[in-house]
Amino acid sequence: MAAEQVFPLDSEKVYMSMDELTLDTDEGPRTMKMGYWISVDPVRIHKLIVKEKVLKVDEMELLRPLESKIRRADPDYYKRYVGLKLVIDYPGYGTGIVASIPFENDPLGFYKWWRKGKHEDKVYLSVGRQIQLFQKVAMMDPKLLLRKDHEMLYGK
């Protein structure tokens, strides 16, 4: 049996769906076309692109389909990645709206919807974004702030 050809990651190359790439897996090195990698291990491929910045891919051909696959494969990872760019159903809007719009323009309403309306699972806010929101709420209507959020801002 002939040895499988190895295609190591080339950080200078922009990968297209038909380009082959060899990555280590639990079963050892595995070579597949990029189009297949994004179906088989979308979160890993995404981390190589976005977090580690060692893999470059064609945005139209691979990045957009990859984000769609991540949404289905690991919804929590997707929400953390997208953050306030996520499209949500928010009261007062007929269709979905990007979460950053009510976050910026209606912090009290967003806080009520997100925290008090129990929608924390719908939009991921980093600790920094939470503090930013809690500070706005504390300035505009301090009584609205839940005790745990007040304590996060000011301590016990």
C-alpha cells in the first residue's frame, strides 16, 4: 500500500475548497480537501483561521459556509464567536435585528430582555460587554440592576 501524501499547513497559502490539507487527528495524520474538513471538523478549522491565524481561506468559498456549519455543529461556540453581531428576535422589531443595535441604542430594554427576560442563552456577552451594559443600566436606572450585576460592578 502506498503511503498517503502529506499536505502540511502553509500559513502563506489561501486555501480553496479543493485544496488538500493534512492535520493530526486522534487516529493520526489525516489528509482531506478543505471543503471536506469544514464539514468534518468546522470548529477546529475555524479556530485555525480566527484564533490561531495560521490558516487562510477564501472568504466566499469557505469562510461563509464554515460559519453556517459551525452554527449547526456547535451553537455555543458560534454564539461566543458572533457575540453582538448575532441576529435576534427583539421586541418592537418585525424581523430579526443585530443584537448590537438594541445593546447600544436601548441598553435598559436590552438588559430587561437579556437578563430579566432570561435570554442570556441567546446572545453571548463577554465579561467586558456585561460590565459595559451594567454600567449603562446603573447610570440610567440603578434600581433596575439585579443584585448579582450590582455586585459584579461594585463588589459586595
